[in-house]
Amino acid sequence: MLAIGIAVGVLLLIIILMYNSLVNKKNQVENSFSTIDAMLKKRYDLIPNLVNTVKVFMKHEKELLTEITELRSKAVSGNLSDSEKIDVENKIAGKMSGIMVAVENYPDLKSNTNFLQLQGAWTESEEQISAARRAYNSTVTDYNNAIQMIPTNILASMMNYKKKDWFEIPDTERKNISAQDLFNA
């Protein structure tokens, strides 16, 4: 009888430890995503200043600047799911990369103090976002492993925990940006 009680107690302890581990991993994923959200908010706050500074010099890139402004508005609306946020974020990153390459054709803009300060802030923000993405993807990997591996996958299934998506770079951002293509389009 004592052996059965000990076995049940050990089994209960194991289940509690697995449960706590899964909850911890889920919360780490959510915390990492909120860190990315904070970094993206910083980026979104920079966008209007950068766009307005660049507008003065890049009148014929109006369409690109309008797209960035629209994407920013969508991103800060607060009505997006995590995967929609990731998608909008990837689109913004691609468009902003295009602007940074296009700036090379504007010597007056490249030497403008406001632009240089904004560009420095932008670079710092991008580095912070990149670090936050790496941290997020690491916590997502730990979480996904926990919900897919035996024995925690059984408990995760009962808790209705689902696989999370990584913050991946879209294929369009993996290729080099051609300044010539930007201006000949």
C-alpha cells in the first residue's frame, strides 16, 4: 500500500513538473513576443520622422513612402494576430530596406543632420529587433520542442497548446536589393 502511495505521489509530482514547465515555456514565448512588440513600436515611432525627412528629397518615390506609411498604420492599429503582425513587420522591413538603398542617390539627404540622426536611430532599432527576434525564435523552439516531445506532448495536447511560428525572414529580404531596379521601375 505504501509503495502504491509513493508511486502515485511520484507520478503526480512528475505531472506537476511537466505542467509547470509547459506553462513556463508558453509564458516565455509570450514575453519574447511582447519584447519584439516593444521594439517594433520604437521602429513605428521612427517611421513618420524618417519618411517626412526623406519625402523632401525623394519626391518621385512617393508610392514607396505611402506604402510604408500605410503598413505602419496597419501595424499600430492593434487589430492584428501574431502571424499578421509578423507578416506586416516583414513587409515594412523590406520597404524600409528599399528606402535606405535609395538614399544613396541623394547626396544632400545623406549629409542632412536630421536624416543622419534618424538613420542612426533606425540602425540601432533594427539591431535591437534582430536580437529580439533571435530570442523569440529560441523560446519558440524550446516551446515547440516541449509540446511535441514525449511525455510533455500528452499534457500539452490536453492543455490545447499549439505550435508557434518563428519570426522568419521572407524570401524577398534574402536577396540583394538593387538600387538600379528601385529607380528604373
